[in-house]
Amino acid sequence: MNVTVAWPGLIRDRLVQACPQYRDKIEVYASAFWAYYDDSRDFMVRFVGINKDIPQLELVDSSTKPMVGVELNVTSSTFI
């Protein structure tokens, strides 16, 4: 499996597991803004067909499978 191509689908699957109410209303796209695949990932999460304000999406660390990286930096932005 080519992880570079497959990871947006993996992220979407994990988001749906955590938030099943968004199953048919979430799209995840790879972005080329920070395309340094050796040490970073850049992606966009798009909510479709939701006509209400939703909470800020946030990535949180897991005690069983923590995020790993050198100088790990997770940021998020909201665009309407």
C-alpha cells in the first residue's frame, strides 16, 4: 500500500470512528502546501451538508498510540 496516497482515507476512517455522526458528511484531502512527506503531512478536512456550527476539529494524542515526531507541531485553522 502506498501510504502517501492512502493516508487521507486512513484519517477519514479514524475520524468517522471517533465521530460516527459525520460518516456521510466528511471529506479528507491531501494538500500540497506542506508536501514534505519525510517529516510532515498537510491535509484538509471538509464537512459537507451540515447546516449548523460544529466544534473545532482537533487532533489529540493517544496514551496507547501517541503521535511521534521530532519537534511535533499540530496546528488547525477554520475556513468558512
